[in-house]
Amino acid sequence: MAIERETVVERPVERETVVTGGSPFGAIGAIIAVILLVVLALWLFGGVFNGGESVSVDLPTVTVDP
């Protein structure tokens, strides 16, 4: 007497997420913000990376009489 076995394979439901709408201005704004942050960091830390060289300017004292 042969015994038959049935195997049930459950597969997960395939889900597809579709994002619609939105505007491209968010991505453009993020890119501009990153560029501005890089420029700001280079400006702030530029003195550290150039060997500490700096320029000093002696300006005369200016007074204004009303």
C-alpha cells in the first residue's frame, strides 16, 4: 500500500510599492543644501587645512565728526 504525501509550499505575497506624486523640488533642495554645507565647511575649516597661514591687514583708525 503506497502512501502519498502532499507538500504545500506557501509563498509570500509579492508586494509592489509604487510612490506617486511628490515634487522634484525636494530632491533639488537637498542637493543644494548639501552643496552649501560643503562650501560652508570648507570656508570654516579652510584655515586648518592651509597650514595656518593667514593674512593680517593694518587699517588706520577712522573717526567721523558730525
